[in-house]
Amino acid sequence: MQGYNDAYLTAHFEVPGEMFTLAMEAKARDMGVVGSTSNILDFIAGKVSAALQQPYGDRLRFVLGTEAGMITSIVRKVQGLLRSVGRDDLEVEIVFPVNPSAITTSQQQVSAGPAELPTGITVVPGPASGEGCSLEGGCASCPYMKMNTLTALMTVAQRIGDPAGEAMLEGFKPRAYADRIDGKTLAQVGCIPILHMRHFTQHKMFSSGLVEDIRGRHRVE
């Protein structure tokens, strides 16, 4: 990544291939991490803590390959570490790897007129029309993740158990797929990588099931 040779690279398991590859290469040099949001947060906290052990100031840069909503937890974590040692000579910069075609500016026009951005902000990552995931970096600001609010969750929960409420929710029920892959439903197959990721997050190692699966796919009978 031109101009960011000194930056640490972080990538969620679900980011597009190029960012994933760069982070994996950086990981081999102890300059990056690939994992869950928790793994990314722990990596950043670890590098900040190590820098605070030095007697001089520094500036750390992290390229964040995941949804922009994670910035809040990163800021809180870093600020807490700085306050705990009373230091103000360490800077931490978070960089979003967003393609110029996947940003929104205050000059852009959307279907409802000019794009409305928070006060004082002139550019944010993510497409203006909320296309969501894309190879161009739209996942930096995912409109679908922002739908998952506590209010929305409570609204759904309050309708469960109530006949009228459940009747209303019926229209949002996901379509069931009859297709099978090796005898498993598509939902079961889709959960496999998530369960492997959860195991890695909890135990810091690949599950035996994942290792056996990888070896089995390339086994020559």
C-alpha cells in the first residue's frame, strides 16, 4: 500500500481478497492481523501498549479492514490506555482503505438531493446510495449493519409470543432453501466458517474439524 509502508494492516475474515492477502503478508512480519473484530482490537491494543513501554513518543498507523463502526471501540480502548499511564505523546491514526469510487462527499447528489453528512464532515467512507458490500470498499460503512439497533431488536422481541405481532413478522421470515450440499442445508453450510472463526477467536488455534477439512480436500486416494 503506497504511502503506508510503516502502517499495521488489519483485516476481518470477511474483507475482499486483496486486503485479506495484504494483511496476511503483514501478519507474517508481525505488522498485521487477520481475525475477528475482537482480534483486531486486541492487536491494536497490544501494539499501543508496547509503544507506551518506550520512553519516547511515537505515531502508530493502523489500516482498518472492517466496518467503520469499530472505530468507537478502538478510540475508547486507546484513550483508556493513554490515560492509564498519563501519556499524551503517542498518536494513533486509523486509516480506512476505501477506493475513491466508494466514498460520499457533501457535494454528491443522491435520489433525495444533496448527500447529508454529519456537521463538520465533508467526506465519509462508503457509497452514497448505500450499496453496501463491494470490492471498492463499500463495506467500510455498511448500511445493513446500521439497521441492527437496540430499538429494532426490542421491537422484534416484543412481537414474539403475540399472535398479531408474529403475524406481522411472518412477512419478514427468510425464504427456506430446499437445496442440499453434501446432505446439509445451505444455512448449515453457511454456518461452518462462522463456527470455525468462533473457535479460532476463543482458542487462538484452528479447530481440528477445519484442519481435517483442508487436508481432506487435497488428499489423493
